[in-house]
Amino acid sequence: MPPIPILIGAAVIDSINPCAFGVLIFLLAYLLKTSKNKSKILIHGLAYISAVFITYLLAGLILLPIIGSLGSFGLFFYAIVGIIVIIFGLLEIKDFFWYGKGPSLTLIPGASERIKMYAGHISGNIYSAFLLGVFVALVELPCTGAVYLAILSIMSLSGVNAANLGWLVIYNIIFVLPLIVILFAFYKGLSADRLEQWRKKHRKIMRLSIGGMLIFLGIWMIYTALG
């Protein structure tokens, strides 16, 4: 298991991903157009966030033993993952200086249009909001999953055990906390436009923070493999 400060720090940094913020803000703005009932929007938002949490947690539970089995190839594999994580970090830092230019960690191609299409079917159905959360969590993985991959790889060294399972739950609670904050800020009256302006204003520093954490985790992994 990674040291607790590293795990908590990674979860906090992972939680400020602008991709995750952007989809939720879009969803809230769309729901407001179709319903003026803030309580109903709150319930749909909570269903969506719950789905994101459950999907990420299940993904971790599935990937952890798979990554662990690949570790049978030795620490060389672990070091290779560390190098990949560093590359991901450099891509995130690149977006701090040249946002949107060149390769980036983004949603799966075509996902944005599908999200808009599926959001149109939510209306009053809470189950649709939950299913949208599952879909978004899956298509967001190329954008939000790099830090998670690094943490799962570090966890895999100690295998699937009760401690790792517990920390996976804590990691994913931290991951969705900013989404809950955004949802309740919207419920209390902050407009979707203001939230989106805030996201765009700070997305570069978010990318820089994520990139720095990825490079740190990658170096940690390589150091551990060589040590």
C-alpha cells in the first residue's frame, strides 16, 4: 500500500480534474432548463455522483488484481508503468502552457456528443441520471484515470487485502467530494454559468497540479522498482 499521505494527496489532486467538473456543470445546466425544481435537480445530481463513485470503485476493485497479476513479470513492469505515468504527467503540464494543443488526456472521442444525447433522456427519471453517471465515469477514464492507475499499481505490490479495499473506498469518496460541493453550491443558488467560468479560469492550474502529482508518483514507482 502507498504511504497514507501519498494516497490522500493523490486522491485530492485527482478530485480536481476539470473533465469531471465540466460534465457535472453541463448536466446541472441542462437539468435547470428542463426543471425549475431545485430539490429534484439535487436528487438527480446525487444519483449521478453516486454512480460515478460506484463505477470508479468497481473499476478499482476489478483492476487491482489484474494489475497485481501483471506484476508477476517483475518490478520491470512496475517501472514501465511508472514511466507511462510520468508521460501522462508531462501531457497534463503541457496543457498548463498550451491548453488544448497537441495530445491531451481527454474524454474518449465522441463521448461529449453522447453525453449530451443521454442527458436529454434524463428528464424526471432518476435511473437515467444514475446510468449517465456510469457512462460518464467510463468515458472519463482516459482524462481522469491516470492518477488512479498509478495508485492502483502501487497498491498492487501488497495485493488485494482489507486495507487496500478500505483505502480504495476512501480514495473514491475524496474523488467525488468536489462534485458534491459543486452540486450543493448550485443548489444554494450559484449559477451553472458562474461555475463554468470558475472551471475554465482554473483548469490550467488543475492540469498543472495533476501533472505534478503524476510525475511524483511515476518517480516514486521507478525508485521503488530500482530500490
